[in-house]
Amino acid sequence: MAAVRTSSEITFNRVAIVAVLLVTIIFLAPIYWIASTAFKPRNLATTIPPTVVFQPEISPFVKLFTKRSQLRSPPSPEEYAAAPWWERVVFDGGEKIVRDGKGQVQWSGYPSRFLNSLIIAITSTVLAVGMGTFTAYGFSRFKVKGEADLLFFILSTRMLPPVVVAIPMFLMYRAVGLNDSHIGLIILYTAFNLSFSVWLMKGFMDEIPKEYEEAALVDGYTRMEAFFKIVLPEAATGIAATAVFCFITAWNEYAFALIMTNRRAQTAPPFIPSQVGSGLPDWTVIAAGTFLFLLPVAIFTFLLRNHLLRGMSFGAIRK
Amino acid sequence: MATTMITTLDRSSRAAARGLSDISIRNLFIIPTVLFLIVFNIFPLIYSLGYSFTDFRASTNAPANFVGLQNYRDLLNDPYVWSNFAITAKYVIVSVVGQLLVGFGVAMLLNRDIPLKGLITTLLLLPMMLSMAVVGLFWKLLYDPSWGVINYALGLGNFEWLADPKMALYAVALTDIWMWSPFVMLLSLAGLSAVPKHLYEAAAIDRAGPFYTFFRITLPLVAPILMIAVIFRTMEAFKTFDLAYILTSQPTAELISIRLYKMAFQEWQTGRSCAMAYIVLIMVLAITNIYVKYLNKVKER
């Protein structure tokens, strides 16, 4: 039975499509503004009216990675001619790249923070998803006394505001010397993501028919063999999706990183805002740092698009 | 944790004799995780419960003195703390209601045949996946009274968003609405697409108007999933720290998490902040409990 489509319904449909496009543009505008500011010359970042059309530049990225100081006097023509392109870009902005006694370019704080973010996010993801997969299998296949309570306990540890957990963790870490260490943050993020990983993986495990393993058990596999050879390959998609969610959570985390690290193990999220000091910040450099930082998550979002609903609702809604 | 278990494994089979028993495997798989969470989540909380009864300051070497319930009494009698809770409540309401309206509204618009629907949906979901702290920082530039794009686009002149005590909290909520409406939209879309088409067809045959159809068919059927979205966002909004901390330092936008952070790591009132953390913790556990109960109810259907 086909629904009758009146002309007013068709008109409404068209209006809705236009509205959707408008909403999409509005929602993406802030992200577009970050990306475009990352390629602007500094003087065009804060103009009235805002600059929309401009010649894109790579200079914010050069500045992002290097330590610079104000030029007192312009560089001599020889010095300018001898400089590589990336140094000239900085000269053009009235600054020079700081070099040490041996003439080595000094890096800014950004690359090490980015690297810290990578190390900490990847390690904690591997740990949380690894442990979570085993535990989820345990909950999915075996009878566990007080299962509902245990699962609630596992979930509730994640529901606390980070600052509530951070106060005692800070004191404990200080006592054992784990403040501002990679291991310290890795443990925190693993604990934080473990509950999520157990909940999400349990849903994926529940969907794998028990009959698969039972057939393997009958064929003479041990339970362990059946788990590794039958269940894990079946759960691969779920594991990958869970891992990406854990990675994004650890990658984006701010409060723990702010409290627990200050330099050596600092990740990008507390570092990027700390660049906005007093005076006029160079928004192009901040945008360049933000752009590089957001890029992995943007890519992952596209890869995850079919699992977003499930992951973001803690596995509450499956599709 | 001695319990029975269900298995079809024949106990006398060769494999059973060769491998670990199911009970050992279950314990091996579950116990390490539970222990890990106890050590790194529960133990710290017990640790801070102890400190909450003392006047300990982590910035000095002075030994902690037991003060009993003094911290709790002081906090519950502190109008400043109550105002932080009131600010947080206001923030939660504004931002969750905003997300609900925008998110559900956009989902209603999207719930039809639209070219490139998949791509548009994914693009709309992007904000919620990004780092609150890092993207939030950039909203400072967007909100800037002199050269912010928002004032320019809306023709607001030099309107102060973050520096105005009255406006700051709403500006933070607006950014939060931008980030998290996509979440409500995602859940609403799932709910809307699950509404059986024949109900609409039946309504059309009965010449039911669009309002009747919406309030009698669409809304009741999507309500459970919307409720999940509301509970989720309520909890998250209650916990908000990053966004408000980065965007503004207005006392009128000082959420409970920020007060707690300042008390613990700027004023170094460690004992008192532990007590405060416990008050917050009890509130969160209460909300979580309601949430999980509701979730189980929805799952049963």
C-alpha cells in the first residue's frame, strides 16, 4: 500500500533537505575554521571581516614544530638566501628559528607532546582491549555469581568525574613517583577504558553463536584453543571497533593529563591550550597543532561510522 | 566465587583432560580485570575516604589531623559550594534540553530520503568525536568579541560571550550543544528508523494530521531511546570539566568539577576536596543507578 504523497508533503521534503544542508554547514563551520586557520598567514587569522579566501601557507606548521624568537633586525640578504625554505617562511613572519650552539634547530614542545599522546593512547588501548576481550568472553559464556552487580561495578568506575578519581590517584602516584610518567597515565587510561571495553565486547561476544565453540569442543579442541581459533577471529570487527573507541577516548582525554603530567609525559590536550598565554596568541600555530591533533580522530570517525551508535551508547543500542 | 557453570563440554573427553577446566578459564579471564579495577579505581576511593576526615594539605609536610565530619559539615554549610551545584544544575538543564531539541530536530529532518544521507550523517557526527578541550579552546577564537566569526556572522558587534558573567555559562552550554547534539541525533535516528512504516500508512488512511501523527505515533515510540540519550547526556554534563575550564574563568560559570579541581590542586585543601569528591561521587552513583536500571528495562523489551 503506497502512501499518498500530496504536493505539500513534497514541498516539505524539499524544505527539509535544504534545512539539513544548512545545519550541516553550521555544524561543520567551526571545524572548517580550525582547518582553514591552520593554513593562514598570521595577520589574516584575526581580521574583521573574517578572511575566507586566502593564499594557503605552510608556515603555521613550520612554526608549530620549531622554537622561535623575535627578529631584532631583518636577516642579511645572504643569510636569507642561504636559509632553507622553511626557515625563510619564519623570517618572513619577523621571527627566526632558535638554534643551539652546533646550529641544530630547536624543536618546540609540540612534537614530544604529540608523541606522548601516541605512546600513551596506543599502549593503554592495547591493554584495555586485550583484558576487556578476555573478561567479556568470561562474562558472556560462563555463569558468574553476581554477574549483574559485577558489571555494574565495572561500569560505575567509569561514571565518576575524572577529578574525583584524580585527587587520590595524584596522592598515590606522588607517593610512588608515578606523577608525570608515561606509565602513570597509561594505567589510568587503561582502567578508564577497561570498563567500556568489557561492556562493548560483551555485546559482541554475545552475538557469536555458542554453537561454533561447541562444535570445536566436540572436535577435540580445548576451551582455550576454541577461544583463540574460533571466537577471536569471529570477534575481530568488534575488537577493532572497541579499540578505536578506546584510542579516541585516551587520545582526547584532558582532565587526568592536566593533573597528572606537566612536562615529560604531558599529552597534547593539556599542552595545546597552554600555548594561549598572556598577550595575543598566534592562532595559526594553535590551529595547526589542533588540525594535526584532530586528523586521526576524524579519519577514525569515518572508519567507525557503522559502529558509532553502539559504541557511543556503551553497547546499549545495537543496530 | 565458587559457582556452577554451564557447558556442553563432556568432562570425560580428551580435550577436557588436556586443557584447563572451564572454571579456571573463567577465573583467569575475569579475575585480573576485576583486581585491576579494584586496585586502580576502588582502592584510591577508599584512600581518599580516609583523607576526607582530615585537614590534610598535600602542599605541606604537616601531618594530617583527624577532624571527623568537619569537612562535610563545612561543605554542606558553604553557600559558595551550593551555588556551584546550582550553576551545574542550570548548565545541565540548558545544555541537555538544547541538545535534545537540536538533536531530535535534525534527526526528524534527516529521517527521509536524502541524497548522500550516509555522508551527511557521518559529517554531522564529527563534533562529538573530537577532543572537548582542544576544540573548546578554538571556540575562544570563534567567540572573540572583536574578531570572532560568531559575532560577525550574527551581526552582534562586540557582544561579550565569555567575559560577561551573565553570558559565560550559556556560551559554554552552546558549545556543548554543538558538540553533543549529534549524539542525540544519532540515537533519535535509530529510534525513528525503527518506527514501523505501516503505522504512518494507517494514520494517513485515517487522515490524521501531522501533529497527531507526531504526538501519537512518532514521539511515544522514540521516547525510550530519547530517554537513554537524556540520561547519558545528563551524566556527562554533570561531570563537565574540560570545556568550562578552558573557555572561561567566570565565577558564574564555575561548575562543580572546576570547584573541586581548584580546591584540590590550586588551594591544596586536600582533605576537604576529598570530602567534596565524596559528595559528588554519591550523587553520580545515584544517577548511574537509575540509569542502569532503566537500561536493563529497555533491553528486556
